[in-house]
Amino acid sequence: MAENELNDEDYALLDSGGGRVLERLGNVMTSRACPAAWWRRKLPGSEWRKAVDLKRETQTPQRLKIGSVRFHMPRGGGVRGLAPELRAHWEKAGALCAAFAEKNRLPARVLHLFGGAGGATLAAAQAGAAVTHVDVSAEAIQRVRENAAINTLANRDIRWVVDDPVKFAQRERAQTVRHDLIVLDPFVPKDAKRGSFELERDLGPLLGTVSGLLSDKSIGVMLFCRQGSVSPTTLINLMRQEFSVFGGGVESGELLLKGAEEAAPVPCGTFALWLSKRDKA
């Protein structure tokens, strides 16, 4: 089935409020639920009524470019799973990897745990990094491999691992495998089986494991929490607890989906970033 490639400007956040966001994909306007959008909408109701059922209107697969990364968007699919709110962080990861390669004359080694849609993996690979992408879902990894192909990254140094990210990290540490940049995005579906990753219970111990995976040329650790209600201060405290021994600095904040200047930014979670002293911005 033929695919239509959409340009950067073809995805936009147009408005938000009343528990929903209004988005544009190409010439199609669609809205989806967003419980965090409590405020009043700015656009008139006539604009919101132009929104259509995406599953009905998009009958062919499409490609969507977010920043420098292209994604397959399946028939009737939406952008939520692609996490466009992480775009600036993908760009940051790519820039850090490019700077590392220029300085050290070798590719950065990147570990992406809970790889999901793979935006950070693909951005790092575009910057020449050697990436290990880990996700418990074989189906999700297959989709990212397809995305790697449309980004002309199929032959790059990307290791695809179907495994429990926590157990994988523990094995890497025991085997003294080390990485320069580590990205964690522990997004767990609501329908995940009992006993799966729980932020409050499992994030602290995982960061402790990750601290033992850093190389002697480490760049840093990027952490995204896109579900639940986690304070940026909580993440800063956790990151300092594990990484202050290495020096450098920690920052945290809200993950925001941004769009047109008049569109209110939409909170989508929190992030924290530890950068080693040599790579601190």
C-alpha cells in the first residue's frame, strides 16, 4: 500500500482545552482526549467541529516527520504513541552524541531502555552513535526497525533486544558492559500485566543499576516519565542520589507538547537529565 510522506509542518498542535487537544495531520484535523488540558479552548467551536475520526479518514499508512526523525504511522493511527513531546530531547541526545564523536574520535555508545517508538534511538543513530535498543515488546521493536529503514539507518550499528529492560540492565552490569549515554523512558501501558514496572517501586533501584553501566567517558542519563504524577523535584532527588558521585549536574522539568504560538502548551509528564561535568551545558 502506497505511503504519503508528511512534512514537518504537516503535524501541528492547534489548540487544547476542555480535556482534549486539537491537532492537524496534513489536511486532516483531529482531536483526542487529554485529561491534563483543564483550561478553556482558544479556537472557536467551528474549528473544533472540523475534527474528523482519524481511523475513518486515514485509510492508507503514512509517514510523519517529527524533527529529524521519520515514523511510520499506521492506518488510522495517531501521534500520541510517537511522543512528539520528546522532540527537543531527541535533538539533545543527537547533539550530545555528535559532540562526543567529534571530541573522542569514536561513536558514542547509547543504551535506550524501554525504547518504545524509538525517537531517541533513531536520533542518536543519525548522529553516528552505536545504540542498544531494549523493549519487552517484539512488535514494538519491529516497528522501530521499520522506522530505522525509512530513516536510512537500517545498516547502522543498532542492536535490537527484546527483553525486560530491568533484567537486561542488570545483566549488562554483571557483564561489565558500559555505555556513554543512557536513555530511560519507562512508559508502561495501563493494561500491562501485574508485576510490570512501577515507577514508585522500581525507578530508584533501576537508576542504581544504571549508575554502574556508565563508561569512564560518560555523557549522561536522560529520564522521561510520561505517566502518573511525578514531581520534577522527585526526579532530581533520585538522579542526584545516584549520579552526584560522578560530578556534573542535574536538571528537570515538565515534558510539554508545544505547537502554534497561540496554542497553550500541554503537560505530558516530567523529565530529568544528568550530564557529566565534561558535557554539562
